[in-house]
Amino acid sequence: MEIPYTTTARPDTGLYNAKLGIWLFLASEVMLFGGLFSAYVLLRVGAPEGFWPHGWLSVTLGTVNTLILALSAITTLLAWVACKVGDFRKFKMFHAFTLLLALTFLCVKSYEYHDKWIHYEIHLKDGRIADGHLEEQDDQTVTILGRIIPGDQEQLLYDLRSQKNIPKDEIKLDRSNILKMENYGPRHNTFTAIYFTMTGLHALHILGGCVVIGFLWGPGTRMWKTDHERFTNRIEISGLFWHFVDLVWIFLFPVLYLT
Amino acid sequence: MSDTTSTSTSVDIKSTARLCGVVLFVIACTTAVMIYTSFQPFGWPAKVALILGVAVVNAFLVASYLMHLLSEKKMVFIVGFFTVCFFISLMGLTVWAMQDFPVGTTK
């Protein structure tokens, strides 16, 4: 039995199956990310004055990722147009670019995650706080590249934007003087928790998109010859998903990196 | 595999690439505006409103030109309408919840 409306539009909706399906899926995705944005707003507004991080994330890397994703949205559109006009070589080229840009985005994101993972806040027994990137550690000592601040000036750790050229020194700490040592992972505070949740979910979407785009670029191209119109529709559907992922980032970037 | 197929279409790569170039340029400019704004000494609410306003312009560009929302069928608009209604309600609930405290307590 042949499935109807895989390429032709249903008379009542004016859309083929997959297109209606992807729009319904994207609507559910808006609800998923909407819930997280809502959680962010509550956490942000509920944070005590001066204790919400500013300048913890690299605006430069965030901007680079914004442009990478915008460019990949364009190459995926061009891949679809190449499909429409029947230019196989250009389709392969544009889709390969999309895949490369997506992987570059993930690499940049991984670098940012790693940077947070090796960044430690160390509470010392004398009340002071050491903050910086872990250089090396052994059973006796921990060495970080950062600074030490008095315990009553913890707020300095939150607003990095207002502090220009923070001095960084190599600091060797004796483990016997350390009270608590914690990296800037998801459990560090509510900001890192929501940051890793939102960007992690977004990165998973990028990864999922890579799998689909990779399939359509590689083994999936068999359909180019057997059912070209359906293949073109698949490219359009994957493109719509990709644009949505770009849309989410368009809001994630200012919310997490700039405000 | 053949390099060409016989698909009749009204789109062409060059004109789409030109349009995409314009969209990319505008997105880059608006992103620069957002970053510039974030470093200005405005009050936090004004800054957030301005930055999110620019982000909405960016989102509009992507949705209308790259996702072809401007030329979509009525059904897509209906789905979009309900989605936007949900999103606004969700954010409205969030704002409402921020003013809602148990009886006898204050913020």
C-alpha cells in the first residue's frame, strides 16, 4: 500500500505529510524550550542582588557560534534550492558545508564547556576564596591560574564584566588548607545549572541535526534518483528543523551571554 | 548518479544566495548591535528589552526568509498561532508567579 501525500499536498491542509509533521514537532519544541526559558526568567529574577553572574561566558565565542549557525542555516537553504533545480554537485557541496559548520559549532561549544570544567572555585580554611583554572594537582597540592579574594568579597566572582584586566597568577595551594573545591560545572550554582541544561539540550539538537543531515548527504542520496521530489521534501524538512535550531540559539545567545 | 534531474521550479541558486547574503549581513549587524547594547550603562530592564527586541528581529528574519514562513499555507499559520499563544501564556504565568506570594508573606 502506498502512503498518500508524501509529495503532493493534502487538499484540506495544503501541505504534504512531513511538512505538517515537522511544524507540529517544532511547535512542541517551542514548548520544551519555552519551559526552560521560563525557568531561566524565574531563576534570574529570583537571584539575590549582585549574585547573578555577568561576564562568565565568552561573548567572542558566542558571537562566533551565532555567525556559524546563521551561515549553516543559509547553506542548508541553498542545499534545498540546489535540490529543487536538480544540481546534485551543488547540493552535496552546500550540505557538506552545513555539516562542517555544525561540527565547528559543537567544537566551539565543547571548548567552552571544557573551560568551565577546569575552572575551580576553592574555599580555603582561612576564609579566602581562590578562583581560577586548574593547572595541575597531586595528592599534596593544587595549582591554579587565577586569583585569591577575601571571603567577604565573594561578589567579585560574579560580576567579571565590571572588572577590567583581572590579574592572574599561578597559585599553589596546599590540600590541607582547602575546605571546599568545586568546578564551574552544572552543580556549581543556578546559573551554571540552567546554562548547561539549555545549551546542552540545544547541542543535542545540533547533534541530532548532524545525524539527519549526514544521512541525507551520504546514504540517503540514493533517493535522489528513485524519488527526487520526496528527497527534496526531506531536505526541506531537515532544513526547517535546522532553522529552528538556529532560532533557539538566536535567543540563547543574548539571554545567556549578554544580559 | 546523474547530476541533474527534471524538476520544474521557480527558484534559482543565485537569487537565493543573494537574498541569503543580505539576511546574513543583517543578522551580523543586529548581533553587533546586541553586543554593543549589552556593554552600555543602561538600566538592566531597558537593556534586556532592547537586546531581546533585536533578537526578535533576528528571529523574524530567519523565520520569514529562511523558513519561508511568509509564503506558507494557512495550516502552518494556525499551528504557529497556537504555539505563540502557548508561549505568551507560559511567559505570562511566569511573570504572574513572580508577584504571587503566600498569604501573609511579602517578597
